[in-house]
Amino acid sequence: MNRRPPTGRRLINFLVSGFSVLASLLGIFLLGWIILEVIYRGLTAINFDFFIKLPTPPGMAGGGLGNAIAGTLAMTGLATLIAVPLGLLGGVYLAEYGEDSRLADNSRFSANVLMGMPSIIIGVFIYAIVVVPLKHFSGYAGALALAIIMLPVISRTTEDMLRLVPNTLRETALALGAPRWKVTVLIVFRAARAGLITGGLLGVARVSGETAPLLFTALNSPYWFRSLGEPMANLTVTIFNYAMSPYRDWQQMAWGASLLITVGVLALNLTARFVLQEKR
């Protein structure tokens, strides 16, 4: 049998490796370029007033985005309170109880589809079932839309993290007579604690920059919110409105809000990576 010369294989290997390295460098370059551009344009808008004052009328300098920052934190916090417990329960069922049952398979498929669904569709859905019947926009509707986006991320991450826990821990606890729910809560959860925290952080990072769902649910407001039952200001919709405006001061505010969101998302992702590495 004639042996094939290694020259062709080495050439193909070199080309594939070279293109892979170039693609990776391109991604790093684009990310660095975006971050530097946002920092360069957004730093000039960041000051103390930016965090505590309301927006000024069109064409008037000064003011801030305190109401948008507070609204974003309120809706994201409520969405987290809704999605994290439900996501954890769903992940526990998929990893510990459902396993390979038909319901579990359908749940995984639904979560995967929901993770890939455009967020604007979720916004339109909440608009149809919440905003239209109530006849007004609200922070509750915005938080509900964000929670639906977070839910499949947390559920699938929880399942993956729980499946990484060795079965010997479960078998040992069950052999000592511990009930199944105690094994899950006190043994499995503790072993997968870092991964579960990471899943929650990634879910929050996933919804931090969403604009389309909030356009259909929370809309926006130039005032401080008094309750979540009214239209609420938020950073992403504010960025959209200000960046499209002809006023230079508003455009600068949009860059400042973009910098704030970028730093927040980077901080959440870096924290998630740090937690996982610390656990390992």
C-alpha cells in the first residue's frame, strides 16, 4: 500500500490553523476596538450629575440619566427575582428527576428554542398579553419580558452544572438515609455552587443590553418612577432615543449610557469567569 506524502496534510493543517488564528485575532480586535471607542466617547459624559439628575429638555445642556439607571436596576432586579428561582427549579428537574423522560426532552428543546428566539418577539408577546389588556406600559411588563429571556439560560446552565457533580456524592448521601430533596439542596447545590452563581450572572448579563422587549413593554419616561406599574425609563431605550436625536448633548449622553452598560456586562462576565476559576 502506497503511503500518502505528508506535505498535503501539513499544508491543509497550516492553512486551517492560520485561518483559525486570524479569525480569533479578528474577534479580539473588534471587541477591543468597540470597547476603546465606547470608552473614548463615553467618558466625557460621565460625571456626578450623570447618575443623580433627570434628563434635560431637548437642546439644553446638563442633566443626567439617574431615572434611566434606577429603572434599569429595578426591572433587572425584579426579572432576576422571577427567573432565578424558576430557572433553578427547572434545572433541578432536568438534571435530578426528569433526566431522559419525554417531558424533560421537550423541556430542553423548548429552552433551546427560547434561547435562540429574537427578543423582539418576546417583547411583542408580553405587549399582547399584558400591555394591551391593562391599556398602559409598565415596569412589571418589562421585567416579565426580561425574565422570560433569562429563564432558559439559567435553566440550562443549572442542568449542566448539576450534571457535573459526581454521582458518588448523591449515592453516599442516599445510602446514609437522606431524602432526595435534602441531597439535592445540601449536597449537590453546595458542590455546584460556583456554577449556579455563574449561571445567574450570565442570565443577568444576557438581558442587560436588551432594547426591543422594553420598547414594547416599559417604553420610557423622562421622570423618576414611583412604582413599577407605570412606564419606566431605562438605559437601553434611552440610548436608542438619544443616539437618533439631532442634539449633540443627547448623543453624548447616549455614549455615556453605552459605556455604563458595557462596563456592567464586562464586570458580570469577568465575575462569572473568576467564580468558575476559583472553584476549579
